[in-house]
Amino acid sequence: MNLSRGKFYYTFSVIACIFFLVGSTGYAQKQALPIIQQVKFKKDTTSIVTFGAKGDGITLNTSFINNAISKVSQKGGGVVLIPSGLWLTGPIELKRNVNLHLKRDAILQFTDDFNQYKLVEGNWEGQPAWRNQSPISGVNLVNIAITGSGIIDGNGGAWRMVKKDKLTETQWQKLVASGGFVSEDGKTWYPSQKTVKGSKIKNAGVIVPGKTAADYDDIKDFLRPNLLVLTSCKKILLEGVTFQNSPAWNLHPLMCEDLTLRNLQVKNPWFAQNGDGVDVESCKNVLIEGSTFDVGDDGICIKSGRDESGRKRGMPTENVIIRNNVVYHAHGGFVIGSEMSGGAKNIWVYDCSFIGTDIGLRFKTTRGRGGVVENIYINNINIIDIPGEAILFDMYYAAQDPVPLAGEKREAIKTVTVPVTEATPQFKNFYIKNVVANGAAKAIFFRGLPEMNIKDIYLENVTIQAKKGIEIIEASGIFLKNVNVLTDDTNPIVHVQNGTNININGLQYKNGSELLFNITGEKTKGVKISGTDVTKAKKTSAFGTEVSKTAFEISK
């Protein structure tokens, strides 16, 4: 066993890559990458077997595993070994200076007996909430790790509700025959009556002054735990392990510092509701690299709290490096939001591939969140087979799947302007370079708020094959350089609505396209096109009656 791998393994390579070039001519700049402090452990190794654990798939090993972790921590730390076997357990609580190490042929499976999980005061989607205790948790710890090459299984199928539209008819019939309850409209399966009741309550589980855990017992099953939650911890390593089948989110570091995730496999069924891969919330100094995600919701996601509670916490997620990762099924490959009320800044994403994610690069928020997302640097991204947008900025997020299910109808957004307050979110200063996408419903989509436009977004060297082209709505300071969009629908290639200071240089598109630019919105101005052969299109531009012709300019 190479139990020391990961101590200082990556410090030197982080330092070696200290500069990251972003932008293009006119806005190139060098930014120093953060340095993430690494864990270090005593070499002492203690097997859970010595505390009485049995890997027979029957014995409930909760006390044996927790006793091993506690004793090793009390002696100054070291390695707690999960050897070969199928280890059934209830909730595990990590302790400082302990590396929980799983052998390759070890499966750590959490019990489907809900009575083993007590209700605790936790956090759900950015707000304080009562939740079932997470299968793995740690609070206020320093120098902790989960390593090895074994499997951690959250037994999420026992917890999750499932939509009929996401299963085949055979799968649905088998699920219904297993027990549980079907909703009155026949569209959703629930594992228990408590889950049904919880699903009908708005903001179920949100902590209310004067109420205790006992007041939530009648909806306990609905308050699904995240598989792993680390709160206010420092110096963390997750390496090599497979995390799978979570009741809700897989990995949830909250208000942590110096976090490294390396060479992980993170998996959930594609229909797993809230089955995110990793949600990094209000954390500082983070490295996610060499990992693979195939999940039911967002893949790699940045968060920082929700609405007033997130703003009150006031802790942005910052100084994050995300590189050399692959995301298969997910609602988004790399995602920020929608709970980003504490802000997010100084994030580098590069050398990643997104394969079959609903959206490639996904940035989402809505009124009420507040928070500023800024200084995001993205480079060398490969994207294929995207049902939605390859690149999306949307400030009208509505907490629903990004791609409508068959037969699902959604109302069009009604645009109104409201006053700017602390609850008004902001997206600004994104630098996206060297993106290739083969197959998407739409290439690029910007939709800001009329009172707070998406601002200062730079895209360079982007090639996207998609059904539809580029849509820019309520955005200011959008710079597109050497963008090549090859679309099935060429009417139009680019639509600008209430956009200001839109600069497009070196746009490439299909020869014979119907309409190159469609310009609408009474606020639109400063749309400048250069370095683009507009003669390849049948028609160069079309304007709404409310648009001044001086708002649009073409130069060589």
C-alpha cells in the first residue's frame, strides 16, 4: 500500500504552474494560481478488523469503524484501513489526523435502515436545514483524508424519489412492484409515506426557531442526506476512491479550506434527483483534478449559500483549480450556482472534457440570490453530445431540469425591471478560451437581468457545432474573438437583444446562412463587427423597429 501518496505529491506541480494566461490581445493577463496545502499523516496503520468489524455484508459495523477512527485520532493520527470485504455500516464521523483508506476490493456500503440516521442541524441547498445525518461527516477537523481505490456506496436508491419519465416502462414497473408509493398523477415514485408528505411542503426541513428534530419526524425520510459532508475543515484529501449512489449530493465540502480531490470516480444513476457530483460551497483553496463524474445532476459545481442566509454568511468560494477532469452525464459539466449568494471568484478550469452533459459550461442564478461571481478563467475544454447549450449564462434559473422532458411545457420568461438591491446577483469578468464542442442544441446563450446585465465576458478560439447559434440578451461588454459556429438553423446565426458594447471579431459560420445578425431591443447599442466575411450570408442583418441603425457597425 502506498498510503503516503498525496502528502506532498502535488505541491510542486501547483507551484510549477503558477501562471495561467487568459484572454486575448487587448486583455491578456497573468494570474497566479493558488497553492493548496496538503495533508500529512503518521505511517501507523490500524485495521477496522482489530476493533471487531466484519466484512460479511450483514454485520452493522458502525461502532467498530467509528471506534477505530476515534482511537487512532486520539493517539495522534494515522491510517484506518478498510480491508477487502463488503462492510455494512451506519453514519461514520471522521476525526482529525486520520486517513480512512479503502483497499481496492473493499466496498463500504451504508445501511438502508433510516433509523440509523438521526436528524441533525445541517445545510441544504445553501440554507440551514434539518437533514438526516450524512453517511460520512466531519466538523472543524484538520488534516483528514479518504484514500485508496475502494468503493463507498450511499445506498441512495432507498432514499430517492424517481420520476416516471426518466425510466423505461419495464424499469418503472419493477420500481413500483418493489413497494413505496406512486403520486396521484402517476408520475413520481416515493420510497415511503414520509417522503410523500415532505415533498408537498415548501422549504421542507428549513430550520425554524422554536422547532426541534422531533417536529420533523413525520417527513424525516424526505430529508435526504448528502453522502459526504465536511464542514469548516482544513487540509483535506479525497483521492482514488469511488463515491457512488448518494441519497442526495455526493460530495459537499462546506466552508472548508485547502481541499484536494484527486483521481476520484463519482457516480450516480442519471435519473438521481439532486444527485450532484461535487458541490464546493464557501470554500477556499481547492484543487479538483484527474477525476471522473457521471451523475444525476450538476457534475462539478461551485456554490456559496442561498439568498439572505448565504449573504449573511458572506463566504465566497475562491481560489479554485479544476483541471484534467471528465464529466459524463450531468445537468452541467462545470457549473456555478444557482446558490451563489456569498459570491465566487478566482476560479481556474482547464483541460477538461464534458461528454453528454445537459449543458457544457453552466452559470446560473436568479433574482433574490445576490452575490458576485467574477474572475473565472476557463481554457482548453472539449464538449460533445450536449442536449442543451454548450455555454450558458442564465440569470433566470427556475430550479428545473435544463432540458425539458418529453411533452413538458414551459412558459416564456416575462421581462420586467426591478430595483437593484443586495439581492441582485452579478456575473462579470469571465475569460473563456479554446473550447471545442461537437453537438449541442444551442451554441452560446447569455441571458442577464434588465437591471443587472451579464458583464465583461471574453470568449476566444471557440468552435461549436450546434442546431442553433448565439443568443445575447441583456448583456454588456461581450467580446467574441475567433468564434466559429456551425449551425443547422442559420436564421439567425447571432441574435442580440438589449445588448450593449458587443464586440465580435473573426466570426465564422456556414456559407449560405440565411441571416447573420438579428438585432432587437430598444436598449441595444454599440454592436461592433470586425474581421468577419459577412458576404457568405444571404442577408447580413435584420433590425427590430425599436433599434437605431447606429447601434450596429461593421468594419474590416
